[in-house]
Amino acid sequence: MHQNNSPWIKELARTRNSIPVNKNLHADVAIVGGGIAGVVTAYYTLTQTDKSVILLEADKIAHGATGHNAGQITSYFERPLPDIAKEFGVDLAVDGQRKVEDAWELLTKIISDTAIDVRHYSFTGYAGVSTLEQLIPHLESSRLRVDHKLFQETILVAREWVGKNKIPEKFKDLYSIVDQARILSQLESNNKEYIASLSYKKGCMNSAVFTEKLVQYLVKKFPRRFSFYEQSPMKVLNLYKIDAVLEVNKFRIRVKRVVLCTNGFEHFKINNEAGAQVNTQFHHSIEGLVGYMSAYVQTSKHDPIAISYFPKESINKDTVLNDSYFYITRRPFEHEVNKVHNLISIGGPDKALPESEKFIFDHEQVDTVNDTIDTFLRSSYNKYPVEDVEFVYSWQGLMGYTPNGIRRIGPEPCNEVLLYNLGCNGVGILPSIFGGKRIAQYLNNEKVEPSIFDPQDQRM
């Protein structure tokens, strides 16, 4: 068993004490959740409106999913773009994808405008596939990208692959045939089961450090309009026609609007006194998925990279874990004082969180995680040392999956006093940032065009 030990939390090196809610409070807006979604939502609310903001975190700032992720920045959905287009129409699907891609600029601008000291990297990342069935959805998505001028993927197919002739003719302009050695070089792999590669803009960042430094910036920049409280779990949210009351630590917080920036299935109750109840469906519509990650340190200093791998079949025969794909993020990391090495973090194994079970971040990992990751690395990653290495960090994070795999951003149809910016869906950093800006537009009473992110009426 391996204790949950996140490198992002270690790099945070936090020393300040938590201040919980200890009296009745009031403000224009309460934001529930002190991860990247909540803090960025606070940032845009404070910089783009005149509202006062109270930020509430049940534990510590950035110590939830934000401090227990894979560190990757990417703008794709974990659901094929053509599938999203079938549900919402091509125009809305493409617009939603473009808005998430535009969040790259939002992230860069936040860091520039605030001058917070956060290292973040952008580069060309890669994904390797090993079957025709894995390749086709990427080609279908690429067709939409080409036709609608979205970020383009470069797709390479191995000349040596006997199955390449089965690729439908309609996709012939979307990929190039190259020697398999070039594909394996991109994937940093010697495993010839990978018959195609996809190149796409990716990045990496310690989102816990980003979030902690951004909240400290807000405290200094907006001392009269912003306050935040940790160790302050909301137990009950009472919604009324024009305002709301949150019950926190036996105290009451009255606000005009509430924004939930949580995973979406935390243990609190919502009472809507001005319309249909949202509580039951709200909690049961978000699926919890526990993602497992491990990392080791190398003294060599390769460039930062993010690579995903889709093997032909599961590596782990234990049905407790799903491992349909793996991902590697490599970045500089100060493992020892004043000594920067490469940190190679690997994820992929995951399991569903039972509906009645409460996730605990400090819970220990299952026995098979590091064995599964080690087996994958030995088969697919040629920079993994032949000799045994120590996984210095092993951690798990809780991801919230909405029913349609799309982040939920906007007002609750049953009562617009309540708004959402939630649903990690496996790739949370850029959608969280875009969501924060969109929420500020709602709070500022701006006209907000319909999108794929709009919360659906749960009574339907």
C-alpha cells in the first residue's frame, strides 16, 4: 500500500494557518470550492464586476483535485467531438471546443496580469494508438477541426502497419504515411504496437501552486471585496427567490448568488425554497472517478512533454482498475533543495467511486497501481530506466464526471440564484478557467450566448 503523496502539494510548501468561518457573514457572491475553478471564478468576478466575494473551502485551498491531478494542460474533451456535435449540433460543439482552446490565452493573461510566479509550459504533445478502432474517432474529430478551423492535429500512420489500407478513403487528406520509427520517436517508445501518432498542443503546470498564489494575489488586490475561509464545509444551501443562505460551521452566510465550483457530489444538502428541488438529481448526476498516479525523478533533463498511450489491451488483469490508456507528463521539478531534475508522472489506472462512499484524499492507494504503471512503462516508454526505480510519489485524485461529459457552467434552471462551474470530466484546467470567466459574465448581467456548457433543467 502506498500513502497518497502528491508532488504538487509538496511543491506548494504551504506554511500559513487555515482560518475557518467563525461568525455570520454576508456578501454579493459566495463561491464554494477552493480549487482552480473556484479561485479563477473569484478572480474574474473581482476583476470584471463590482461584486464582493466570499470563497469557501471545505479543506485547504488547492488541496483537493487541484493538488491531486496529473499536471497536464490540454484543451480536448474526453468525449469525441463528433459525438458532442450529434447532441448539440455542429455549430455549438465547435464553438464549445473553440472556447476551451481560447482558455490557453486566458491562462497566460492571468499569469501576466497578476505577475504571480508560476512556471507553466506549453509544447507539442503526442498520443499513440494501436488499433484502427482507436484511430477512427480521432480522424472523425480531425475532420471537424479542419472544416471549422480549430486547432489542428497532425496524424501520422506507420507505413509498416498492414491495417492502414482499411482506413476509409474519406480521411485520406487528414494523415500522412511515415516510417514507424518516426512515430515511435515522437512517443519515446520502442513498442511497435503503436501504429499511429497524433500531435496536439499540450502543456503542464502545478495547478496547486497557481491556485494558492492567485488567491494570495486576490487578498492583497481586493482586501475590501474578497475574503476566503478554509476548513469550512457547507452543510446546507438554502435558495430563495433573490438570495441564498449557506450554513457553514454552525454559522450563516447570506449572499445574492452562489457558485458551486466543487466536484459536484459533495455531501451537502440544497433546499430550493423558490421552485423545484434540485438536491437529489444534483448529487446523483455527477459520477466520481478516482484516478491513480505515480511519479519518479530522473537526474537527466529532457524537455517537458505530455504523451498519451492507448495500448491494444488492458495491462492490468485485475478488474478493480480500469487502464484503457496511460499518460506521461515530464517537467522540471525541484526534488532536492536547489537541484532541479525531471519529474515523470504517470496516470491512467482509475476506478469508479461507489455512490455511497466518501472519497478521502489521504486514503492509501490500491496495491496494484504501481505494478500496473511499472508494467506499462517497461513496455512503452523508452526513457524509463531498465533498472528498478523508486516511485517517490504516489497519489490519487477525484474527478467529477457529468452525465454528458461536458463541464456544467451557468445558472441552475430551477433557481438562477445558484450557478455552477463544475465537472472535471478528466481534463479540468482550461475548462475551469473558461468557466470562471463565463460565470463572471452571468454575475455581471451580460448577455451570454447559449452553449454546450449550459446546465440542463433536471426536471425534464
